Amino acid sequence: MAKPTRLSGFPELLPSGRVIEQYLLDVARQVFELHGFLSLETRAVEPIENLQGGEIAKEIYVLRRMHAADGEADPGLGLHFDLTVPFARYVLENSAQLEFPLRRYQIQKVWRGERPQDGRFREFTQADIDVVGSGALAFHHEIEMAVVMSTLLAKLPIPPAIIQVNNRKLAEGFYLGVGATDTQGVLRAIDKLDKIGADRVRVLLEAEAGLTREAAAKCIQLASIKTPDATFVDQVRALGVQNDLLDEGLNELAAVVAGANAERPGSVVADLRIARGLDYYTGTVYETQLVGFESVGSISSGGRYDNLASDGKQSYPGVGISLGVSRLVSVLIGRDLVSVSRAVPSAVLVAVSDEASRPASELVARQLRNRGISCEVAPSADKFGKQIRFADRRGIPFVWFPGAVQRESPEGDTVKDIRTGDQVPADATKWAPPIDDLTPRVFSTIVTTAVSEESS
Amino acid sequence: MAKPTRLSGFPELLPSGRVIEQYLLDVARQVFELHGFLSLETRAVEPIENLQGGEIAKEIYVLRRMHAADGEADPGLGLHFDLTVPFARYVLENSAQLEFPLRRYQIQKVWRGERPQDGRFREFTQADIDVVGSGALAFHHEIEMAVVMSTLLAKLPIPPAIIQVNNRKLAEGFYLGVGATDTQGVLRAIDKLDKIGADRVRVLLEAEAGLTREAAAKCIQLASIKTPDATFVDQVRALGVQNDLLDEGLNELAAVVAGANAERPGSVVADLRIARGLDYYTGTVYETQLVGFESVGSISSGGRYDNLASDGKQSYPGVGISLGVSRLVSVLIGRDLVSVSRAVPSAVLVAVSDEASRPASELVARQLRNRGISCEVAPSADKFGKQIRFADRRGIPFVWFPGAVQRESPEGDTVKDIRTGDQVPADATKWAPPIDDLTPRVFSTIVTTAVSEESS
């Protein structure tokens, strides 16, 4: 194998980075399970027709068997680009064996054929929660999604995060109210505000979505409204647009902002610029900013979807929110926002004095492991100084010396804290490291609350 | 979306099946980390040239971007078919930032374009451990792999498992000793013994691998040797073949069988039929049978490889063993060898008497979650009987009634064990379920040790 080259868009973590990612995933799983979400996984592939529709269809990866037999039908499979579309398909396929409303979390890789020069990943890990009903789904779950994600984000060693919420009914009703006929086109244009600015969006709204100059201006004004509470309602009303769907959306968005902030003060803002590029959302939509690191984009997004899982007879409306694990990890690592105590699970290196006594060292290791202490036995019977340096390079805090092999204390084992040099007698059936040393720890390195955006 | 159809070879689990899989993965991770293996993940794709070589190359899935631009170079990527080849590439790519010997575990999906009619999966999950050295790797790790996997298998709710070990040096030395020139060809033929039988393998050995009738017979005799200890050495010697590499292999295999059985009695047998189809192994090879369920094939396989990770200047020899998680889960589910206490994480359903009091129920849930008790709030304020049935259908053992909403006890909350009907006063800041009810449990349904093969 020649020296390999990295593949742009397919990041891989070094061991210390993986400790950070695993920690985030463990906390996510814990929070999701505490809230009664069960775990599911779906296959990585979907029939291509399931992946089409929506702007994202152009970015999927298509599969073929390298040595498909002549005349073998091409199954037309692609890698999934999110976890919502596969989950909706899974619900349809297994509905008879599922209990609704179904609460599930799903932590898997997804793939998108994005241009890597945009700094986007082609393979990344998402951690999703969704609640799906059979025929109907109560609105209160749209509050719940924000509360659960906010609870999770607050437990992670990351800068403060704020969930920005909007509502598709509000936006669509408003667009209808100003005379738009192509509301999806308006939404797509508004979604580009951050990228291309208000002037060019106004041109798009007039030229492509067919709005009048005044209507386009109002749509852009709508998108500028952002409040930490329900006062956005008055600001929208002041624009003088009347529409029943708009009213419904205003009520729902006010309820989400008030409800989520009642449970978790300051967790949610109404932000009427939030559009979400995917076109399957029908109600509440979520994005999430890391305060001080807004330029990295949303780290947690989702929304309500009423028509994604439907076989024509029965529909399964849902609402979900997704944590962008890979994006978050890349920010934490790339900007040095966290550090780890060590990259290996071992709290102890059991020294070996000579190969003949390796079984004695293995016995010590087994005794420690039986009591939940991760350890490894030194790979070679080098001089003890070299074995201590071996532990030190890995961040393993303790080195264990089986007693029979030591001249100074021929009877008993000793254990050395190589950070302090302290060495004490120890019994492998009783000794334990301090709880902080038991497993690798992840620290936030953010020392002040005044986090500011760094140049990237 | 039309009613979807299942994709052959891409199995998906129902929630209860996922509880079983997650339990296996949790135990695997725990055992691996106790033994000092750190976690890594590699990208799902590799350059196709990295995936070629070896018999398996024909079965890879190749990727392309659906809307690749005209003239865009095809990056030539395929999905990985195992976790060893990607790990070897990762080691080469990151060697300067890794500490050796590197102990890592890796739990990921792999993909093979197998014919689904063979009952094989096209997507499945593996849990691998490997130790890789820089330039050299001590032999004792070949014993260690068997010990760690045996330790893991003994902790799982599965039938007894026996690791069958062979050695490529032994086999290759023996084949050279009987006059073979194409030892890979002999190995490939011997690998087919289980599928096509001794007579047809003999034909292959003579016709394709060019062996004499006597040499072919000896190779088949060699493959019939199977002992629970080092007595295989005498049986091989009795065949009268002389070769230095054979001697080395005999010594190594005897050391693995004796060493592993000294730590874990009865865990390992020498089985000289084990060949392993992949051609990168150079020393010890492992397969694993579930006693009574031999027909399902190996549930854990691996081996020593000296030449997989090498850039020409430096080599990184390794040894690894992989647990076939999907295969094992499909056996456990398909043959009803395990059952689960429930499919949802929630130990408690918090009842809701009317939508206005939902926040009071959410408060109870928050108090329970703060103390590590998984719960969910009833999705709708139905009659309590209906809410209890809702919990019952999910296997949630407890229903919590916030006190202010109950006529009988207007002051205090109560909690009901819906299995017994017992209902007692409770305080959400103090009450906890019995430890056995806290999380879903997985039980072995194997009641006798005399497990017998079922017809499939």
C-alpha cells in the first residue's frame, strides 16, 4: 500500500478527537433515553426514488456492485443523506409492529456529495430524535423537541447554544398574504439571505418568485424579526398582512417559544429568518447557533413534517431535531474548545519484569478489570523506566509493579502515580484509582462566559 | 411514498431487536475498554485500489455522485468490506501521531455485495479489536486476542462459544513440505472443505493447485486435525512432513492454545481446517463456533497480518479479531435465544389528567430524570385506564399520577406498578424503581446446557 492520501470531505479523528466525539455521543444517548426515546438504526441505503424530491437530491451518492453480473438489474440504491427520510420509510414499512406515538433516537453516519471546498463534510455523524404519530401528532411535541435538545446542549462542554425557531405555516401564510403563488420559491430565496444578502434575495423574489417590489420587501422585513419571547407577534402584525395560515403559525411559534423558555429559560428565540433548505417541513422549524461561533452554521436542526411518511391511506406526522455531531466535534477540536485527560481507556499500565512472569502481570490486570478498572499489560519487558515512559506518552496515570518482581518489596505489589512519583503498596483485589482518573475526561477550555468569534 | 419493500441483505431490527444488539455492543465496548483498547472510527469509503487484492474484491460496492459535474474526475471510491483494511490505511496515514503498539477497537457497519440468496448480509455491523506495532509486534498478542474475545463471548447471553485457531505458517509450511508451489491455491481449496467436501477439494488440489495424489491426501488429513490442547503437534508430526516454517507454525499454535486455555480453560481449540478466505493473514487465524449452532458459521474471526499496513519503508504488523454482531444478533433473534423485558427505555409513564396540567407532569418527569430514571409523559390526556394500557403495550412497568390531579389523594403523588396493580404514595425527588426495572434487560432463554442444533 502506498502512503495514503486523505480524502477531502471524509474526516477521520485521531484517538483524542474520538474521545471527544464518543463523550458527546454518550451524553446524547443518555439524555435521549432519559426522555424515553428508544434506539433504532436504519440501513445506509435507500432506493434512489425515496431520496429524491427536495433540493438535496443532487447531492446523493449512488451505489453499484463492482462485479454485477451481466443483465443483473441495477437496484438503484443510494446512501442516505439524512436520518429522517429513512426513518419515515422504516415507520411505513413496520407500522403494524410499532407503537405510536413512536419516540426514537438514531445515531448514524449520513453522506452527501457536497463540494468539499465549501468546508462541508461528505460523511458525517448525526444524532436525531423524532416523535411520530399514527394519523395525528399532538402539537406539544414541537415544544418538547426544543426542550430535549436544549437539555442535551446544556450538558455538553460547548459554548452556550441558542435554538432559533420559526414556523413554516407562519412563513407560508405570510407569503400567501402578500400575494405569492410560488411559496416554495420564496422560501428558497429567503433561505439564501445569509449567503447572498438582502439585495440579491430581493432580486430573486421579484424575478424568480414573481413578487411585487412591496411584497418582496415585506418578506425580507419578516425575515429580520427576531425576539427572545412572543413579542415577534406584534412585529409581524405591524407589517399588515392577513392570512389564516399566518395566524395559525403565529400561535404555534408563540407557544413553542413560551413553552420551551418556561422549562428552560433563554433556550429558544423566535427567528423568522430560519427557513431550512429541505422541503418536507410543514410547521415548526429549528436551527441552533453556538454563541460566539455563529459562522460555523447550525449545530442542531429539524422541524415538524406532516407528509413525509404516508402511503396514501395512512399518514405518520412527525417532528424531530438532529444534533450535527461531526460539525460540533470539528468546531470543538478546530478551535481548541475542549481538551482530554488521555486518549486511551487504560487507567493503569501493569508492568512486566520479564516475559516468563507475564502471566503474573496478566493476573493483576484481570483482578483490576473484574472491578471495572481499565488497564493494559506492558507489551514488552523493557526496563521499568522505559515502561513508565510508555505509560506517560499515553497519559496512563498509574503503573503497577507486581510485587514478586521487585527487589525492594519482594512480597507485595506497588502502584505508582507517575504524575507525582508517589509509589504505595497496593492489592489488585482492592485498590482503585481516584474516580477522576478512572476513565478519560473531556474538559471545556472556555474559561470566561464572554466567548468571542475567532477568525477562522 | 408508496408502501416500501424490504431490501434483501439489508436487515433492519425492530425496537426489541435493537435492544438486543445495543446490549451486545455495550458489553463489547465495556470489555474492550477494560482491556485498554481505544475507540476509533474510519470513513466508510476507501479508494478502490485499497480494497482490491484478495478474493473479496469482486464483492465491493462502488460509489459515484449522482450529479457529478461533466469532466469531474471519478474519485474511484468503494464502501469498505471489513474494518481491518481501513484501519491499516489509517495507521499508515497517521503513524506519526499514534503511539505503538496501538490497541484499538472499532464498531462500524461494513458492506459486501454478496448474493443475498446465500443468507449473507450486504450490510452488517462488526466489532473489531486489533493491536498494531511499528516495525514489530510481540507474539503474545496472538494469545491475547483469543483471551479478550473469549472473555467477551462469556459475558453475552449466547450459547457456549469455542474459538478455533490455526496458523498460516503451519499450513503454508506443511504445503511447501509436501511439494506445493501455489500455497495460496491450496489454502483456497482447503477453505472449501465445509462447502464442497473432501472429494471435490482433492480434485481441486490436484487439478488446480498441482499437488500429487499423496500430497493432496496429506493436506486433507492435516485439515481434519482438531484438538483441545497441544496434542495436535504429534498428529501433524505423524504425517511425516518436514519444513522450518511448519515447525514455527506448530510452536506458535501450541503456544496460543496453551496460553489462552491457561487463562480461560476450554475457550480455544486447535482446528487445522480453519483457513480464512482473505489472503492477508500471515500467522494465527481465528474462527468461532456457537456450540449447537455450528451451521450459522463463524461469529468471530480474525488473525495475524504482517504485510497489510506497509508503505514499503516501514511496516505495521498487527493481529485482530472481529465479532460479527449482525450475524450473532440474527441468530439470537431468529432462534428465540433471548428475550427483552421491554423495547423502550422508559421505566415510568407520567400520566396527564388534562392538557392544562401537562407542565406539572413534565416537572415530575424532570425530577425523575435528574436522578437517572428514564420516563416519558403521556402523549395525550386520555382517561387513566387508557394511559395505563398505553404503558402496558410498551412494557413500561410504572405509571405515575401527579397528586394534585387525583381525587383520592389530592395532596400527594402516587405510582402504580401496573404488573401487580400496587399503587403507593411517592415523591418524585426520592422514589426509584427496583434496579431490575431501571433499564430494559436482555435474558437468555437457554435453560439447559444441552443446546442442540435446530433445523433452520
